[in-house]
Amino acid sequence: MIEDLREDIFDNFRLAMVNDTDLEEFEAGLRRAFAEQLTDGLLPNLEHTQEEGTLLQIRVRHKGADDAPRLVETKKVRILEVLPELRKKLESELKSKEIAGPVYYWLASNSRLPTTLRISEATRQETDRQRAEAADAVPMQTRQISANDTANPLALGGVPLEKNTEPYLKVQREHAALVAQMGWGEVLAYTLADFGMYLALCVLCGYYLWHRQRHALTDWPRYVSMLGLIVVAVSLAWLTSIDQARAESIPLTLFAMTAAIAYRHEVALLLSAAVCLIYCVSVGQGLAEFTMLLATMTAAVLLLGRIRSRTKLLYVGVLAGVAAALTSLGVGTLTGANVGSVLVGPVELPVLLVHSLWLGFCAVISGLLMTGLLPFIESLFDVQTDISLLELGDAAHPLLQELVRRAPGTYNHSINVASISEAAADSIGANGLLCRVGAYFHDIGKMLKPGYFVENQGLGGNRHESLMPAMSTLVIIAHVKDGADLARQHGLPQAIIDF
């Protein structure tokens, strides 16, 4: 069907061109239809970008001609934009549609229109030279802004810049200009300096942990948990710093509290300083911001201590918030930053005061969040706070209740051992509560064969007298393994199982 249609079109076209006069008229019509293209030229696509010049007009000069270039609209030379207008011209200049139609479709469907416009290399070089001369001819405009200029500041210190505002766009342009001026050597130097600082922090922390708390490195799960905690803390701090609220102190303070719970206080202080430094360097914060954040984290670590109640974490958050606010006021006063005022509701307050109160409020939020996260942290790092130990030491614990029923003598013995061990541990600075709770469970394995242990034997005599010595030894030793199995079945932490 399609082939028959094509043959009909070709036959009509051939009949219209049988005479020589028809051929002459056809050639003349084509010249009239392509008059503009013969003068202005054709090209498939523009060979320059918007940065190199306008995309609406181009300058056209005939090759070898000495006349000045002419401005031509790009829509008159781009082939895709020329084709619709060309069809109308063909139908107008040729004597019939039987001729114009096949000619247009032949040109459009087979990309028959030639490319007659090209940008020569000499033209490109001349354009680049003229652009550089024009840029050099513009004098550099500079304006010095004093740090104490409150009448016309570039931006208020301590107040986050809103996107798409004039101060924000100015800072973006300044940064882009600075990066553009840096050579590859300077970029490489900055990169190596950052990498060297991070490497030095890792070596410092690793050396300290190896000599002070080696199991944090040798215990693979704890080591992975520590690295994951650092990555999460820095990532969350970076994400929260992007927003205008600037709540980066919340994840950093949570990290400090978590490190204080999972490790010793001196280790927590070291890790907090390292994480705070990594964050400040990564996002480009200065010494003032580093001091305020580190003061908040340090206060949280030093105030944490032993957690015997869930309100302790709230108190720690409040006191750390007070320390953070006071530090922010002091640092802001010394550095002269955060000048000016900001409208908070109907009240106009100093920016420094608002920033300090917000930093303190973030510390309080950290204490509230840590209250809910505490059970997960204990499980992740396999540590026991005083809260969890007090819960384990409750006399209503199923294992202790079973021990009372099956082996009351062993239970009384465990109570006595717990009192003695707690007093001894407290006297040498150890965790007396851990020793007391561990002593409660240290003999739970005896409940499986209570009659073979002296504290549970009544007037019936000693059962070991009827056993061979080897069997008697096995019965006594087995209570350790039985106790560990019972502890694991009831989900006791490893620190208690070790007793």
C-alpha cells in the first residue's frame, strides 16, 4: 500500500517536470525559496554556549569576504527551525503541491540540508582574546567591611544565612571566586593537610586506647560500634548544621554522653574532642564554635557520673545547657561576634543572647533524648548503668525467686557475699553495685542440684559421702556451667555472667 502511494507521488512529480520550461521554473523556484539560506547559511546546532555569547543572534560573514559580519537571528539558520518556514516557501514558489510536497519530504526526512556555517578556530581565538581584554578593562571593585560595622553589615554574626538572599549569594560568589583562583597544587596541599589531621587524630586516639582501654580495640564488635558511633555523630551534626536551626550540638552532646557511658570518662573526653574537631574542620567552623561545642560536650561527660535514676540524665542536660549558654556568652563577648539584635516574637533580643539560649536548650534536648536511648546504648555496647543493675538486683527477679524456692541456703549465702563484696569494692574504688548484683547470681547454678551443697543440706547428711571423689568433683564443678547457661537463658548481661 505504501509502495503504491510512493509510486503515485513519483508519477505525479515526473509528469509535472516533463518539459524543459518546467525544469527551469523548478530551479528558479528553489532559488527563491532558499534565498535567505543562500545568504545567511545553515547549521544543525549552535556551536557556542550561553556563557560565550547570546543564543538568539550570531554574526555571519562569507568566507573570503572583507565586508563586516551581519547579525542574523539563530532561528533563521538552525535547520530544525528553518524547516517549517521552508515548507511554506516551497509551496508558494513552486507551481504545484505535487512538486513542493516530495521536495520538502525528501529534504526533511533524509537530512539533505547541508551545513554551511562553521566557527573557525581563528574566530574562536579572536573571541577569547576580546573577552579577556574586556574583562581586564573592568577595574576590580572592592569594599572593606569592618567587623564592628553594625549600620551596614555584610551579615549578622550568629544568624544563619537564608538561601537565595543577598548575603547568602555574596558568600557563594566569594567562595566560588576563591576556589577558582586556587591552583591544583594548593588544592592538593589543602587535601593532604585535612587527611593528615584526620590521620593524626586516629593515631592519637588509637594509641591512647591501646594503652588505657585495649579491649575497645581488640573486641571487634565494640570497635565497630565505636567507629559507627563516630560516623553517625559527625554525619548527623553536619545534616543538622545545614538547616537554619543549627542543632548540631544535639548529636555531638549525645555522642559525648554515649562515650561516657560506654567507656571511661577520660576516654570519652578524648573522643569528644576528636569528634568535635573533625566536625568543625569538615564544615569550616572556627575556633569560637569549636570552643562552645566542646564546652557543652565536656560538661555533659564530667557531670554524667553514675546513673542511678532516669532523672539524672535530665539534670545533666540542664546543667550542661547552663554551661553551654555561659560559654557562648563569654566566647561571643571576647570575639565580638553575634552583634546586633533579632526579633523573637514581639520582643527584640540581642543575637548573642538568643544564640546562647538556643545552645543551652539543645543540651537539655540531648538529656531528654538520652533518657529514651539509654536501654539501646546499654545493649549496643554491652554496658550496665546503675539503673539496669538496680533492676537486675530486684528480689522479684525470676531467677532469684527460683533460687529462693529451690535453694534457700544458697540464696542467703549469696546475700551475705553480696554485702561483703560491695563493701570491699567501694573501699578500693571499684563498682560496688556491680559486685553486689553479680554476687546475687553467682551461685544460681546450684539450684539444679541444691542438696549437694552444704548450705542447703539439712539433717539428711552429706550426699557426697555416697559418691566417688571424681563424681563429687564433677557435681560441684558443674554448677558453674549450669549457672552460666541459666543466666544466658534469662538474658542476663555478660558482665553478670562473668561472676
